[in-house]
Amino acid sequence: MSDLSARIREFVDEIAASVAVIARDERGQLAVSACNDQFIQMTGGRQPGAVKSLPAPLDTLLPNYARNDFRQLIQECFDTGVARELEQAYDLRDGTHWWRLSLKPFRHNEGDQAKFEILVTGLEITSKMLLTHELEVSTSRFRSVVDAAYDAIITMDQQHCITLFNRAAENLFGYTAEEMLGRPITNLLPERYRANHSHYVMQFARSPVRSRQMDERNRVYGLHRDGTLLPVEIAISKINVGGLIEFTAVIRDIADRVRLMDLLQKQAVTDELTGLPNRREFTDTVDNILYTDKILSVFILDIDHFKNINDSYGHDIGDEVLRVLAKVAMGCDSRIGVFARWGGEEFVATLPGVGIEQAQSVAEELRTKIEQQSFEHPWRLGKPIPFTVSIGVTERLPGERDVTALVKRADEALYRAKESGRNRVEVN
């Protein structure tokens, strides 16, 4: 053994890391020309004197399951002269140990000949790999929970770009996660909300509140891929990650709830028989107008001798007459704002922006149309049911704010129309 080889072996023995020098023997086979005890322990060698019986064939020091990858990388180093790295696991009695191996070719002279060898250094990374594995398990568990969530979960960074888009978000918005990651969150907002979105986010970022519901008072909408609006309920939170704020939104589809609420709201202000607005809706509408100084006329209408219709033809036909009247009035004149059922056979109408003379003209036109049966309707009895109406009209007084007083004057005009023979329009 040359002095240089002896010095190399002495140097290798003193290194705390796993170290070996790999060379080719006279037959061209890979052999370990020097290694320390850490290298023997790394590979699981159990022969007490193994480190002293070098050079030794590389295959005798490596377990079968690690041999091929290690040999292949060593061979590449010899062929290319380029350094390589490899992470390998070794199963020992006390468990699995992970090592990061660096393979660096080097050349030195031995006598008159240049010798080409590979320096192998290994650092144990078992703790790092276990931590990485725990992190992967935790991440996988987190991903499973997020993807299994019923609600859409979207995370965005400080630049308002999407960093997480779970499966429920894909189903809700119609995009895949791959399409949305890195894209601005505003892609999921209706156009009219986009301009102010950054301001709201910055305001929330500066707030000491860490989570909140949006919006507690108004409906919030998302934008589906096909352009339809999505009524949603949103809870947002923020966390500080390395000095940067990330935002997470939990988004719930409330389309079914909104449809139910709209239906209940409509039912609350709609007459079930005719489909017209009911007394409450009429009163609210007039009340809103009376808060302004706009001109307003109203009329109240009553079907003449409606009891005789019910007695002669039955209540089903009486109901049909009510529905026909509703249909005719709604298509009579565009100046009629809200035409509502007041109760029984009485109906009321608003004429916003219309003075008393024009309102009387509209009422007269409707009365004449009904008297002359100048409308088409497929009556269930096969022939038209003749009926007439009496109408009382009034106009809002300057500064008037009382709905009840306004309707009362119209009702007084209606009473005079009935007392004067019915089938006529009276003004008060």
C-alpha cells in the first residue's frame, strides 16, 4: 500500500460522517478501497474486522435492496466525471435510517499512474425524513379533510391570488383547481363587485378581527364559469404566514335557501287566487311613494253585484271572474303601477306620477273595457260571464303622508259610484 493510500484511509477514519472511497480493481470491478466505521454501520455491516480488510468488493458491503441504485450512480460518476447525489434508506436492527450520499470523482497519482476514484460522503437525514413524512401525512390529512368538506374552501395570498381550491369549490364554480390556482380571486366575482373588492380585503387585513361573516345584511354572489350568479354565504379568516397575510374563505351555496326565502316573501305579498300583489304590498308601495313629494293617484274598484255571480254560476266561476279582472287590469294601461287585490271583490291601483284627470281617464277606460267585454278569455262555461265594475278615484294631497286617509277618500268615491247606480267612475 502506498503512503498516499494510507494517508487517505487514515483521513477517512477520522471523519465523523459516513465516508468511503470507491475504485476499480485490476478486473475493473467496483471495490471499496477505504471507508470508516460509519460507512459500515450505515450499510448494516456486522463483521467486526470488515473495515480492516480493504479493499473489498462493493457488493459485499451493500445490502441487496440498495445495491443497484448505488452501483448505477457510481458507474455514472466514473463514466462522466460528474458528481452525483443519492438518498437511500437502510433497514437496520433498530429501524430504518435515511442517508444523503454525495458522490464526487477525484483523480490522484499513485506511483507513475493516475488513479481515478469516487469519494462517497453520507449524512444521516433520518430525523429530516421522519419530519418530512409527518408533514406529508399531516398535509395529506388536511387535504383529505378540505376535499371532503361540504363547503367550498378557497385560500388566497396577499396579492389576492388563489392558492387553494378544494373539490367543493370546483363543483360550485365549475372550474378545476388547476385552472384557478394562481389566478385572481376576482375571477369568481360578478363584475359589479370587482372594483371594491381590494378595498374590502385591505380593510379586513388591517382590522384586529381575525374572522367574520360576509355579508350579514346583504346577499353575496359568486360567479359561475357559465356566467350565472351564485347566491352564497361566506365566512372569511386571515392568518400571518412569514409576515404575509393569507385569507381563507369558506363558501356555502345557499341557492335553495334563497329560492325558498324568495318564495315565502312572494307568498307574503301575493294574493293566492289572482296572483296579484295583496293589500300589504299595495300599502308598502304607496307608503314608499308618500315619503317623497311625487304626484300619486289611486283608485279602488269593486265588482258590481258579485254575490249574484256567485249565486248564479257558483263560486268557481266567481273565482274565474276575479282572475279575469286581474288579467284585464294588468294589461289595460301602462300608467297603472301596482294593481292589487284589496279583499273580496275589491281591487286597488296606484298611478304614480299621474294627476286626477288622467287617473279618471284610465279608470274609465278600464270600466268600459270590462262592460263591453272587449277582451278575450276562454270561459269555462263556454260563454262570457257579463259583469261590470264601479271605481272611486282620488289624488294625493300636497304633503300627504297617510296611506289610510288616501285610500279612505278613494273608498268614499267608490261608495258614491255605487249609490249613483254602479258601473261608473267617481272622483273624490
